[in-house]
Amino acid sequence: RKYGDLAGIYWGNLMQGYSVQWWKNKHNGHHAVPNLHNSSKESQDGDPDIDTMPLLAWSMHQAKQYLNDDGNSSATLKFAMRYQAWTYFPLLLVARLSWMNESFKTAFGLGGSTENAKLELEAKGLQYPVLEKAGIILHYVWMLTLSSGFGRFSLMYSIGYFMLATCSCGFLLALVFGLGHNGMATYNAETRPDFWKLQVTTTRNITGGHGIPQFFVDWFCGGLQYQVDHHLFPSLPRHNLKKTHALVESFCKEWGVKYHEADLYDGTIEVLQHLDKVGHEFVTEFIIDGPTM
């Protein structure tokens, strides 16, 4: 595990500006309860990866948690819900900026990204405080040096280079992450199913299709095309996921557990249609019909 942590500091902190401890807290929470809503607006007992309000709602239950005390919706929330299928891709462009900000705060003790992360930091502190800080500092030194063309580029060109590199990287990463779970089943704490069904019904595998060959999907997703299998066996090395895939699919069919896969195009359409459906339901119920309180 120590070698894994050190590899994470190299690939995360140094190469991408991500705190390995921030990532482990966030990702372990996600694996434990994928697509499970927080039990309340203030709680931190749900999946942090779908804690995207007030910008994106993955269910009516989630959207309703952000209504005013009188049961009405703010103008900002109405706008966000109405157009969330349209704002999804623009938000993906800035996802990496958010991740880098949360990582910087975690590594330098400026606050946890969530209450859960804050409690963990207060109880245990950073596991590798010096390496975490050094890795992120060196990442920014290299990125600023590269973005400036080693001092040759103008300020505006350097900013443009940095933003293009950062936003394009974040967009592609968030696209793959989102395809794994977004638009799939969501659950409230009181309706949470057993472990197997929770992992399988909230997760989508990605295949080739619509002219996109499987070898490209395998390269582009880096193993996360087998998201269902990865969630059932999170410690399984990714080179064994393909072998496990056939066994998992067979088991799900035998026991009647819904197992879903789609290609890159269909999966993206499913995500957008889901956002549009939730947004339309919200507009219909809380704008046209009025609050039901």
C-alpha cells in the first residue's frame, strides 16, 4: 500500500496537481455508496461524486433538498435545473480547476473539500505532508514554466495555454468518469439496496460502437470501460478486469440483476437525456404547478 501511495503522489500530486489524500477520501467514499444521495442537504453520508447541486441534479429528491424553506425555488435554481442538460459540458471544462483547488487546500491545510474530508484531516492529518506539498509545488512550477514557453510567451498567451491544457484535460477525465455513473439509478439512504445491486445498477460499462472501435475505448477509458467490474472488485488490477467482465455479466443475468453497457455516443446521450428529464420534472412541478407543500 505504501508503494501505491508513493505512486499516487507521483502521478497525482506531481504530474496532475491532485492531492493523493484528497483523491482517496473522495474516491473511497464514492466506491462505498455510488449514486447514493446525502440524507440531508447538510450531511456528508452520500456519494461525493454526485454532490453537484445547485448546478446539476441527478434526481428530483436531490433538487428538492435545495428548495427554500417555504417550498419555493430561487431564480438561480430554476435556471440551473431548466438548462442543466446544456450546462453539463461547460461544467466539465472547469472540473479540473475545482479538483486542483480542493487538492491545494487539502495539501496545505486550508480546509477539507467536504465535511467528511475535514473530519479525516482533523483526526489523522496528512499521511505524507512533505511529499504532498512538494509534489503540488513542483507541478505548478513545471506547468507555469511550460505555459510561459520558458519565458518566451506573453502573459495572455501563457494564461490561454494553461487554461487550454487544464480545461481540456479536465473535460476528458470528467467525461470518462461521468459515463461510468451519471444518468444511472440513484438511491436515497432509506431505499439503498444490497452491495451487489447498488454497485451494478448505478454503474455503466462502455463498449465500442457508432464507428468507435473497441481498442480506442480501451485506450481512452484506461480500464474504466469496465466500470461495473471495477466497482465490484475495486482492488482488482485493471489488466484482469476484462477476464472478470464475462463472469460478472453471466452472474448478473443468472440472478436477474440489471446490468447496463453502452457505447461512448449512446452513454453520453443517456446522461444528457437523464439531466433533461430531471430538469423538466422540476420545471413542471415547481414552476408551472407551484410548490407542493
